[in-house]
Amino acid sequence: MIDVLYFAWVRERIGLPKEQVETSAVTVADLVAELVQREDRYAAAFEDVSALRVAVDQELCEFDTPLAGAREVAFFPPMTGG
């Protein structure tokens, strides 16, 4: 079981700030593929992963990052300065 957190427009599209997911995903990309298969709202949120950043256990990472031992994955748009 892994906690999945959604921020900004990702949360708006999915309709949840956080959920616990039972997954057999090996990498973040595998997890995204599983989520997209669930419902259209997930497909909409993840249709362009190049517009997303991801963190595993609060460390910024890439979508090919392994999930072994991870407790939390967070998805959010890139930060903008200002």
C-alpha cells in the first residue's frame, strides 16, 4: 500500500488530494499506467506527464524511479518562480 498525493490541477482533475493505492508497480511510470487504467479522470490528469513533476518519499525524482520501499508518491505541476 502506498500513499499517493495530488497537488494543484492534478488534484482538481482527479478530485482527491490523497489516496492509498494497492499497487504492483515497479516504477513511478508503472504506477501512472495503473492509475490511468482506473477511470477517465486519472487519464485526464496524466495525459501529459511531461507537464508533471514527481516526488517519492518527498524527494524529487524521475518517472523511471523504482518504488521498492516507497511509502509516498506525490504528483504536482512544475514550480514557477515569481
